Amino acid sequence: MLLAAVLAAGCGAAPVVRIPTASTSPSAPTTSLAPGVRVPVAEASPPTYTISTTYPLPSGVSAATVAQDVVIDNLIENVAIQRGDAALLTYADCGNWLGSIRKEIQSDKSQGLTVMNIRDTVSQMQIGFEVDPADSLATAAVIIKGVEVATKLPSGRAAETTTTPFDVIRWLEWNSLYHRYLTCDTGAS
């Protein structure tokens, strides 16, 4: 008799179950670049690149790895700037460049500037090996040409989008903890 009462009490109106609407297109596969940083796989793919004949890569150094690491470093930097999260930079940068980007994030915060979006489009990349005159540990040198589009929201004003061409050399240093190259400095090429 007790069992029948328990069963009768548990049989009320069925709860409403909402099934999410199916997406018409599958989402793009993503890859993790750093803790909390996932990007579409296509964004993390390096552009077509050339290899310097003047400063060739030493035996055993993969140009594809260097190109991939430059792209990853840049993507992590952009996410760190957008989030105002300088801690993320340690997964992309070291040396002078790490300090420079940290100052940029701090400056944005102190000015009340919100960086809403940054996208870099690389049109040319040339990979070589040469010691950075300012840092003997930096031996990979990559010349990168392209355009950066950034949308920023200054405090109390409307959002502003700027398009800035760049032609820079990025110096990279091998990081044994992450098993990849990190950007340690940059300059005009």
C-alpha cells in the first residue's frame, strides 16, 4: 500500500523538456593555444612563407614550426590585449616584447580604453635565422608584412576602427618549457 502511494505521488505532470534547435551548419573545429584561448583551426594556420637565402635555417630547424609559432604568438597577444589579461602573454612572448605588450595593456586600462577586436592579416612572411643584436638567445628572425585592423572603444566615446599596415621583423627565442618559439622583440624590417 505504501509503495502504491509513493508511485502515485511521483507521477505528476511531466516536466517540460526543451530541445535546442539544431544548427544548420557545424561549428568550425577549434584548437587551444593557451589556457582559456581557443581559436578556429583555420586562424592558427600559418600563411604561405619563404625562407631567407641570406640567413638560412640551420639543419634540423623547421620553417613550418617557426611560421606556426609566429602565428600562435600573435593570436595569443591579440586575445590578451582584447581581454586586458597580461598573464596570457607569457604563453606568447618573452624579453623586451613581453614588457612592451604588458605596458600597452596597462596603458589601455589606465586610459579606460577597451580593445574590442584585433585582427592581423599577413600578406608576406620570410623566415630566417640570425642572432638578434639585442638578445643573443633570439636566433629566429621573421619578416612579416600585412595589415592590422583594430576596433577600440575609448572611454565615453564611440568605437573607432583603424587599419594599420605593418612591415616588421620579429625575433624569436626557443622556449624549452612550451617547446616552441616565443616572440622576444620586434622592429621595423
